[in-house]
Amino acid sequence: MTQLFYKDQVLDTLAQRVNVAQFLSFSPNLEPRYSRIFGFAANHHFPSIKDNILALLKASPENSLNIRSFAPDSPQGNEFIYGLTDINEILLNLNRLAQKGLYTIVNETIDVNDGGVSGVLQNSRVEFAPGVIPRFVENPSVDPVPTYPKEIAERLLQTVYGFLPSLNYPPSERVEFSIHPKRRGWKNEHTIIWEIQSTKKDNISYSVTWPNAFSRLIGDKAYGLLIASTLHDFVPRTTCFSRNPKLGLFTFGTPTGSEQLWIRTCPAVQDPGKFTTQRGWTDPFNLMNNDDPTGQAIPSCLAQEEVTAVYSGALVNTTSGAPLIEGVRGFGDNFMLGTQSPSKIPTAIKKNVLSVFSKLSSKITVSRFEWVYDGNRVWIVQLHTGAPVSSDKIIYPGTPSTFISFDVHDGLEKLRKVVLQAQKTQQGINLQGNVGMSSHMADILRKAQIPSKIIPQ
């Protein structure tokens, strides 16, 4: 005997516990069954089908509805209609589906591109991404899908959106959810729950890697610093200005005590040294428009409080497991650009930097971070993740038949052109000069996976 499955009944049961998308449901004779509309009691029914639909349309932030149909003996594979805004068209479709003997659920349209994210909570782990439905986790993805500890995911989302997601569920439950900048759903909250299932404990580990879909949304530097701020107390206070009109300003980090700011363009994917970083205030949106007129490369810009730099530099993880720490006295912007050679860093400062590395590495795989020492503590001003590839003076391993010699005094932009040449001809690149393994020059070669090394002069 075929077991009957009423999707709207399941939705009604779920709505007794959590915030669900606003909905109405109808039987094949168009009798109202269940409903959840903000401002009305559960399962409130209006005088007519049209009145029901008009109330739901009015309550929907987009004034748009979907229709899902089902048969209790065959709940899957039935017609689904998305994004209806005209009351007459909605009524026509409801009547047409009813004549086929189908049950219908009418729910508010929720735009997956509203600036929010969707994902899954399971066993105190969270996976999420923007521009998708929760079940994106079942499908192949262009980018890696990070698996966050619940407390880190909550801090990230609370920082970016300004509210704590409603994800207070026990490890025994698998929860599909979406989070939205605007309140919505029948309880008018920011978190909507789509499904809750019982689950068993597993041993899947955490994995926080980027670039990923969320880091592309807010910008690579912003994402890295957000991750750093969840693991380390001393990330300079930073405000992120997004070009996405659906995302507001957000601020994170610890005040440094300085009134001076650094304005840092924040590309979707790391592109070392290509876009503007400057000391002192300038309009972030003018800067982004000048650096990236098309709006494709730079999703945001950061205004970061300055750290008084006694020493500054970068740490690069190596294949030997012994991190390389380089830097200079004072500000490190020229060192990072490859126009200033590394200086000797005092042992005590190196120990402090290593301590920060150990703390970060207990949670994520650190490939590199930029640091500033203010005389008391080490601050993180940029963080990147990934498996180590460098060792000694070898930036990226490989054995091409020939190497192109590049004079570091020729600068980053010329190096980018030489990288394109090397990729076409399958050559390596030798950096001729006294630059750091943690400089932007070395970073460009690592990112491009060009066999390369530094030849000190």
C-alpha cells in the first residue's frame, strides 16, 4: 500500500517550532488547509481564495509568490512555478493544478540573491554560501565549500549582517536554513528554516579554505581578516564598504588607539599588490571605481585603523614545517612591494609572530599572514590559507627546462607580464634581487604556480 505524504502537513508541523517562509496550502477542491502569514494566527483563513492570496502577496517583501504542487501518493516531481506577481495569473494556475487533482502550496518568493546565505547545520558544523538554496551542499561547486565550527560561522555571519543567526539546535539535528538581510517569514525574522531531520554523530572535520563563494561576495582581504578576528584578539579595527547595495557596512576588530587609517581595496580573489592601498582617508567608492570601473574585480574596500609599526612583515608557511618570518623596521608597504630588502627581526618578535601562527594553525591551514608589531603585541593585517609550497629560496617548486631572469627593481606590473609569458612558454622565473619570500612578488608567483626562486644579489 502506498504511503501518503502531505508536504503541507510537514510544513505546518515545522512552523509550530521555527520561522518558515510564509505560505498557504490548498486541497484539490481549493479548500484552505494550512497557512502561516506574518501578523495573523497560525492557519488563519480569509473569506475567499483570492483574499488568501492577496494577504500573502501583501506580506511578501518582494510581492511575489511561488506555487508548488504535489500528490500525497507521489510527492516528488510535480510542477513548481516561481515568481508570480499577478493575482489573476496565480488564481488561474491554482485552478489548473486543482483540476489535475493536485494539492498546492503557495509561498512567498525568497530571492537567493538578496545578499544573504543558505546552508546546512549538522553536528555543530555549518556550511553556507550566497546565491544558492540550502541543498547546494549536495551539488558540485566551483569553489571549495568551507566547513566551519558553529561558533565561527555564527561570529562571521553576525559581524557581516549585524544579527546572530537563529541556529540554536542540538547536534542530533540536521538543519537546512537561509539567512536574510531583511526580516521575513511568518515570524518576521532573519533566519528561515526549511527542514529539520534527525542525524547521527559523525567524525567529519572542519575545513576553512578560501577563495570561496562567501569570500568572493565580501572580498578576499575582508574574509581573511574576519577569520583571523575569530581566532586572534588583535586584528585592527576595520570597516568594510561593500559595492553590493544589498550588504551594509560592517565593522570588526580591536581598536588600535590610532586616528590614522589605511584604505585597502579588497578584490574578490587575492591579486597581490595590483590594487590600491594607501595611508590616509579617501572615498572608498571613488577608489573602487577608479581601480575597477567595471565592478567585476573589487567587491569592497576596507578602512583599517593604523597600528604603530615598530616592525612589520609577513610569515610564510613552508614545506619543511618551519615558518619563514621576514620584515623590516617600521611600515612594511615597500617591503611587500619588493622595493625594500628584509631586515633582521629581533628574536623576541619572531617568537611572538610564531605564537600567533601556532594559535591560528590549530584551527586552519595557514599559508601566509602579514603582521605588525607595535612594541607590545603582534597584529594581523592580512591572512591567507592553503597548503605550503615554498622552502628556503624556492618560491614554487618545479623543474622547467629554462628560467626567465627577472630584476626585482622592474616592479610588480612588469612581473605580471613576465608571468603571462612564462605560463605560455612553460618556463620558470628567477627573481634576481634581495626581496622577501613573503613579498607580493613571491606571492604572485605562488598564486600563478610558476616554478620560481629568489637569487639574492
